[in-house]
Amino acid sequence: MSLSGSLKTMDLAELLQWIALGRKTGSLAFVKNKSRNYIYFRDGQIISSRSNEPAKQLGQFLLFQAKITETQLKRAFEIHTQSRVMLGRVLVQEGFVANEDLESALVARTREVIYDLFLWDDGYFHFAVNGYDLSDLILVKMDINALIFEGVRRKDEWARIRGVFPHNDVVLVQRPGINLKLLALTPLQKKLLFLLTLKKSISEIVLELHGSEFQVNFALFQLFSQDIIDIMEIRKPAAVADDPDAIFNQGLQLAGKGRHREAMAIFQEVLRQDPQNVQAHEQIEQAEAAICQEYYRNSIPGAGVPYFLVPETLLHRYNLTHEEGFVASRINGTWDVKSIVMLSPLREIEILQVLDKLLKMQLIALK
């Protein structure tokens, strides 16, 4: 049997227990805003997961774990595109990562996709019997009970973290007089302390590390709890503008006329009013894909190589957002647009929008 509903009425722990006790085989989909995440089951056991969020792809996860470099990931993507060999296999064949590290990362990445779902306070889920092809999945084995235990623990921790860091637009600073040499710091905490010296917000740090939002926040919270760091600034999150009050059919009409940006705004308004509207999610994905193709065709060719027209040291004068700053930091005069897209934890359309803005501001050009 299939099952659909909202996480407000049936949480993830209950769903996983229902599937495990019923020894069910199928796919469990979760939809929220632009995010789509899937967990796959066979006889009540988790065998794989998938996400459309760039930050949760294997390459980004390996970057976060410092198992590979951006240059290695770029080369692996190029080989993968040409040969269609799976990215993980390419990374091993090229000697960029050991096979045992890859297998460990695949399991850990699957866990992280599921753990993050425990932090959703709302969203739509749908369980479909069967509905997947094993050849399309990277199979793993894991204990559902252990996953539930850790997921619930993280949900509790997340509430504590958000009690101190209300959102990710928080800037932290190391307390004066702290002798770091006397402290037993994890590799992640050492990286975080360095990035804090650059006055980066939590959002910027998550992007810079290609990281897990929870793991970065949790490591910072530990440092805060030990009086090693303190809050320097809590920035006001950017206000979200209201989209036009339109109906779904108007969006379809606009999309049919090729007015994809206007259509996407309308479908986003539909989702704001009805988060479980699967058709609106699908239309947004189609609109995003069409807009990306417009960029590639008209102004930002995938093979184009962006380079700066102004000294990078002057970029701070232009009040770039942390997403814009991250994309700008990947412009080195040698990487083409497609490479920047492949290596970034941001969505493709977000990267192209940033590049388009930088081009119009005449901060960069393409060669």
C-alpha cells in the first residue's frame, strides 16, 4: 500500500518504524520547497538514498570530508561526463580516493541525507510500493533503529543550537586570550576557527566547506559551549518578497509562452499556499531547467571561462551576498562555467544567476 501525508502529522521516526515493522519494499519521497529526498527500502531495510540538493551529492560530501580536492573532483567530473562511468568509480580509478574511503563515504552520505530529514519541521512525504530500479541505486546497509536513535538525538541538538544561533546569518568570533594549543580540537573545529578569523557567517562557512549544515552548526555550538568562541553579530535575514497572487493555470500559460521566470514565481506562490502540490514542484524544476538553458544559449555559455575585470581585493565594496561571494571565489580565469557549476554546492540556476549579475555589474567577463 502507498502512504502520503505531512511530517506535521506523522514524523520520520514513525514512518521508518512503520516501514521496518511491515517489512515493506519501496521508495519514501520527501518534498519541501525545492528539496526532494528519497529513501529506498527492501524488506523493511534501508538500501539507498538520493537527494536533488547539490550539497548532498557524493562529490560535495567527499570535499567536506577533505578526502579529495576541488581540482580532483573537476577532473573526475570531466572523465565521468565523457565515459559515463560512475563518479565514485572514476575517483577510485584515478587514485583520488581509496576504495574503502569511498565505500565509507557512501554509507555516511546516505546517513546524512536521512539525518537531515529529522530536522524538517514540515514537508510532504509519499511512500510508493516498489517504484525503483536497483541498477540506478548505490546500495548500502544500515540499521534503522540506530538511524532513528541518532536522528532523534540530532533533532534535540538542533533545537538547542537554534536556541543560541537562531539562523545561519550569525557571525562568530574567537574569544580573546584562548590558547588553542592547549585544546583538543577536531580537524573540523580547526577549520572553523580559521574561517571565523575571516568574519564569515555560518552560511558562508557551510558553503566554503561544502558542508553539512548540522555538522557545522554542531561543531560551532560545541566551541561556543566551551567558551572558545562568542557571537559577534546576528545579521537580519534577507526579507523574502511576496510573489504575485496567481493561480496554477496562469503559471502554465506563462510557461507555454516561454516566460519561465514569471511562471516560476507563480508556481512558488502556489507552493507557499499548498506545500504538498507535487505538480507545482515539477513545474518549478522544468522552469529552472529552461532558464538555465536560456542562460547557456544567450549569455553564459557553459564553455565560457569567467575572469575578473576588477581586482579581487575590491569585491567587498560591492556588498555581495555570501552565495555571490562563494561563486566569485571559484572564478580563477581557468575554470569554465560548467566546472564551477559541477563543483559548487549551490543549485545550477543559483550559480548562473550570480554569474549573470556579476557580468551585468561588469565585475567579470567571459573568454
